[in-house]
Amino acid sequence: MANPQKDFLFVLIKSLSKSEKRQFKIFASRLETSSNTKFIELFNILDKSENYDEKLILKNGLIKKVQLSNLKSYLYKQILVSIRLNIPSQNIRYQLREQIDFATILYNKGLYRQSLKILDKTKQQALENDEKYMAFEIVEFEKLIESQYITRSIQGRADELVIQAKELNYRNTISSKLSNLSLQLYGIMLKTGYVKSDEEYKYIDDYFNKHIARLDQSKFEFREKYWFYNANLWRSFLVQDFLSCYKYSYKWVTLFYDNKNMIFLNPVFFLKGNHYLLESLFMLRYKSNFKKYLELLEETINDPRFPVNDNIASLSFLYLYNNKLNYHILEGTFAESEYLIPEILNKIKIHNEHLDEHHEMMFYYKIACIYFGNEKYNESIFYLEKIINNKNLSMREDLMCFARLLCLIVHYELGKDYYLENQLKNTYKFLLKMNDLHEVQKEIIRFLKNLSTLYPSDIKKEFIKMRERFIELEKNTYEKRAFLYLDIISWLESKIENRKISDIIKEKAKLSNR
């Protein structure tokens, strides 16, 4: 039996909406002959199945094992053709591609004038919607046709096309360079993580400046600006310059709001920009702006003009609900946020095929933080153990690390000394294997380890001592990010003052004017 996650045909069929399934059956009925009944039968079997099971497919004898591979490939292609024929008409990229296909058909029939007319109109649409790669493709096609379709105006026409080709090629080259830089910086982030020293900071800074040194920002248009802000954002994240993260994510989002048609044409870029803006505001604890842009994002997603498909629906859920939790964590309103948890768990099931494990585990970590803030420690442990027991989080060691550290604190709160001792040993072993162990993490381990050796009368003094130590560490550029995952200082203050951690965080949020 194949893994349903790895059988592409099964996953595709399960991703179809009711209307898409109905459209496919209508489409398939036009193809149906005695030789085509097998692929329709295969579709019906897979559509009704909960899991991919070859034995079930072969059971009725209509489909033979030797035929199955080719039949699956054929069915996969026909489903895509059916979907392609029913793409919403408002999708500009499909409109442009369709017009280029029409022009190609006319060209192949030798109807050059008709083909050129369609291409000229389509090129204008592409330029109006900042689809410069497609516009360049059209210009190259026009050059090919003009070389065969001789008119008296060929000299002027040739000059015009050459100028257009040069301009589009220049802009596409700039966009490509900036998108390459953005991807390379993202790759560094995945491979080595955030910078941990002045030497690493200088390396990233030099690397970035070298790649943008010869670019003239004054000539940038929408797409070049987008990739420039994107690259700057990744550079800022790498060096943990959160104020710069805010600056460039704000420019990114403002670029879209200033060009509203681009929001609906490039919804994924728009959603990602908003997510990074909200993440930057969370890191800077700018709660007023956080609330403003979170509400604006939700309002835009609910706009009837905002595109709807499986990918966009999943990203909208991911970024919207992730930041709704962040807002409550920022405000300390843990009790008020519990209503979100069943909604999130239900939506995780709905979008399961489109969410990677890392984002799912991040939701669990934030849910654990909500329960911890509400002093529901057993519920918090339940979600933390989902992360700790996950063996596939090698790319998110930081998440695994702070899940373990929070789990230690929760066990301490529950007074489970035996479990705490085992957790300390296991966490310490895990941290030793990590490539980017920070001073904050070391201090938390030392602190919790020493608590068991202290007299009750000395515990408060130790809390006060550690609070001062962590306040100093929070000022360190390369350590401060750790406090965004785990607000250890507020927890220490809650123990010192014998108050709820939620009250401590709420009080801090009110004192902040940002």
C-alpha cells in the first residue's frame, strides 16, 4: 500500500472541490468511450476511498496491475486539463497565457497579421499588470513574426521591438538578480540560522552589499522594488535587526496597498509581506500597529475581490491565525484567546495537505504558551510533547529547544520533581547536540538545575538574581530573540511577586505606548 501523502494522483483527487469533481465528470463524459471507461472507474474508486489502496483498485478486475501506472498518469493529466478549462476568467495570468496560445495557433496557420494584433493587445495588458517576463516573451514572439511578415514599416517596427526587448530584458535581469539574492539569503538562514557573532554579521553585510552595489534603486518599478524589499528583509532577519525588518516589511506591504490591483494579482506575495510585517511588530512589541495591520489583513482577505484557491486559503489561515495568537501573547490576554484553539485545530485538519509540519508544530507551541499563561499546565504539556516527540524538526531546532525549555518550567510549576529531573537530563543532552546553543538556554538549564538544591528561604533570592541576569542578556543583540520564544523574565517576575504571569504581561503591555 502506498503512502497517501506520496501518491500524487490520490492527493490531487482529494484536493478537488465538489464543483471541480462535477466539472471533471462532465468533461470526462465527452471523452468516454469503451476504451476510456477504465480511467473514469479509477477516478470514482479513488474519490470514494479514504486511503490509497491498490488492492481495492484491482479488486473488481476491470483494471489490471500492468495497466495501472499508465492509467494513473492519463487520469492525472485529464484532471489537470479539466481544471485548466475551468480557471476563473478574472485570473490575468491565465488570460495572458491563453491569448499567447491563440496567437501561436494563428501564427502556425500563417495568419501573421491576426497573430500580431492579439500579441500587441496582450503585451499592453502584461505591462499594465507588471508581468514583464510574459511581456518579454511576447516581444520575442513579435520579433519572430515580423522577420517573416514584411511590411513597409518594418524599419520603425524593428527599432521599436528592439528598444522594448532591451528595456524588458534589463528589468527582468534586475528582478532575477534580486530574487536570487533573496533566495540565497533564505538558504543561509536555513543552513546556519541567525548570526551569532560580529564576524558572522559582517560576512552577511558584505555579502549583501556586494550583490546590490551596482543597482540603481531610483529606476526600480513595482517588481524590482518588491524583490529589493524582500532581499533587505532576509538580510535584516539574518542579522537580527528587527527595526530594519519592520522598515522593509512595511515598505513591502505599503507597496501593495499603493498598487491595490497587485494585491489581487499577487496574493501570495501580499500575504507573506503582511506576515513578515506582523512578525517584525511582534518582535518589537509594537502592539498598536500590530493590531492595526492584523485587522487590515483580515479585512483584505475577506474582500470579495481577493482570490480564493486551496493554496491561498491555507496561507491565509496560517498567517492570520498565527498572528492572532501572537497578538494575545503580546497582550497577555491568554484567557481571552482560548476560543481560538478549537478553531485552529479544526483548520489544521482542513488544511493538512497544504501545511508543513514546522508550521503545524509552531501552532502547537503557541497553543502551549496560551495554556501556560492560563496556568493550565497539563494541557500545555500535551501540546509541548507533540513537538518534543516529533522526529522531523531538524530544520527548526530552535522550536524544539524552546518547547523543551518551556516543558521544564511547566513541570517545575506542577511540582513534579522526578519528571523534572528526567526532563533536565534529556533537555541538556538535546542542547549539547544543537549547533547554535545560546547563553540564554544555558542559563535556564543551570537555573532550573540549581533550584532543587536550594532551601525554600533562598529560592526567591535566586529568582531575583536570575531576573537581573536575563535582563542583561536581553540587551545582547544575539540573545534577545530567545526572549520572544519564551518570556522567562515575566515568569520570574510572577514568581518573585507571587502573581499570575498573565497579569505581569498585561501590565507591561499597558505601560508600553507603542
